Amino acid sequence: MATSRTSAPVLIVGSGPAGLTAALYAARANLQPIVLEGTEAGGQLMLTTEVENYPGFPTGILGPELMGKMREQAERFGAEFVRADATKVELAGPPFRAWVEDVEYTGKALIISTGAKAKMLGLPGERQYLGRGVSTCATCDGFFYRSRELVVVGGGDSALEEATFLTRFATKVTVVHRRDRLRASKVMQDRAFANPKIEFEWNSTVTDVLGEQTVTGVRLRNVEDGSEKVLPVAGVFVAIGHTPNTDLFGGQVELDQAGYIVTPNPPSTATSVDGVFAAGDVVDHTYRQAVTAAGTGCAAAIDAERWLEAHGHDSGATTDNWD
């Protein structure tokens, strides 16, 4: 059995498509990465049933299966995985430090790939039917709802983008918004109002997601008069925003107003801290796709490798000369 390490040339925090791809590339570069993958390893794809838009799987693949294959591939080349959440980080390195409770891990370079989580409504049925009629990604799941009626919850640009995209497949898309006017930009509003497949439920909230094996409808409550009604639909797309998983890094690396890590010189994945790189949804609030996350994970590993080389690291050397 291999000896567990706590020091590596590259330390990776996070294990979605970005983190696992970074681990693969770093491992193949003989950088012996340690990956603090978290207790909920694999990212948002672990909550996805069928993935049909990831290249190389013409008949689709289950989200957890895809993540398992990516992890296995990185592990094959020497990546070491720690199934635990990082509880503290210190970016005043190098070396950069992360702790899992009392155990300290260090890396000469650090890749942050902690992702983002979709904001949810907090309803029991929402969690119950996630992946079986409840979704947070129209681009990922819209194809499965051909000739069905759908609901999109939200009132910003993201909600209207989701609704407009879904009209390619659905017969009707109802946008449920808690106010009597939208927060979205005028151009997005104009586009949605002009689309004959999009309808609106104003001053309304979703109070329950209904279903049997899959979603069959939602219960709506009018916030003005308190009246309720059931809207029969086959799918619910929650589009009320995302929250980047950056609580660990606040005050240590530059974040934008929404809390996403800033990479000031794209396409480089370098952050405001020399030697620290970021990839995936923790950076990207535009595309949020598994394939784009994987691409930036690849870029982060290559950026880290080049940074280490520029700072005198020999990938064949021992890993403790900066500790």
C-alpha cells in the first residue's frame, strides 16, 4: 500500500470536473498531486442522472459514473485523494497550506477548484426530485423535455436565458417570479415577452414540488392574496443564482463582488496570489458546464507546472525542499 503524503508539488482543493482534470494533468507531469476532494466529492455532476453532452459518450453516461472514471484515471497516474473537506487554508506561501481538521497538507503550487452550488428553493420535494424533474441547468437537461410543459423559477437574466433556451424543446415554459416585474436586463425581457411559448406567473412562489416517480407539477402561492393553485408540469428549472464555494479563501485571494475567484490575466488561470491557480465554476459564472470546467482544470495544471518550472522545481525531485 502506498504511503499517504501530506506534501506535494501541487495541492488541489476540490474534485469536480476541473479538479479531477487538473489532477490528471498534474499527475501525468509527475507532480504527484494531492487532492482534497471533499466529503461530497465529484461536484454537481454527482447529483445528475444522465449526462449526454460530455464528449466521448455518444449514448450518455451517469454523472457519478463519469466522475468515478475521471477520478480513477487521475489516480492511475499517481494522484492521491483525501476524502475530506478542507477546513482552513493559508495562502501566504509557498508552500501553500490547507488543513483537514488537525492534519496539514502543503503544496508548492495550489489549484482551487471548489466549484459553485446552485441556490435552491429549500423545498423537500425539490431535493427529492433533483435529477428526476428538478434541474438547475437547462443546457444540461432541456433535451429530455421535448414536447412537455416546464416551469422556470426566477426573474433575472439567468432565468430568462434558461426559459428561452427551453422553448427549443418544451411546448410551454412558465416563468414563476415572486414580484410583478423582472430583474432581468431589458433586452432579455423583450426577448422573453416576444416568445409565444413563454408565459408568466407574477407575484408567485413555488411552495411545493409534486410528483410520483418524477415531477408532475408545482404548487404556487400568490404572495398578494395568498391563493394557491397547482400547475401541471414535467420539469422545474431553478434559476435563482449560484454561490461560489469560496468561504475558505476570503481575504486571501481576490474575489469579485459575487464571490467568484478573479483570474486577472485570462486565459491564464493564475489568481492574485503568485503560485495559486483557480479553475472551474469557482471562476466561471458564464458557462458552468462540465466540459468547460475540465478545460480550465487542464489549463490550471499546465499553468502550475510552468510556474513550478520557472521557480526551479524539478518534477523528478523530492517534494519537501520548500517546506
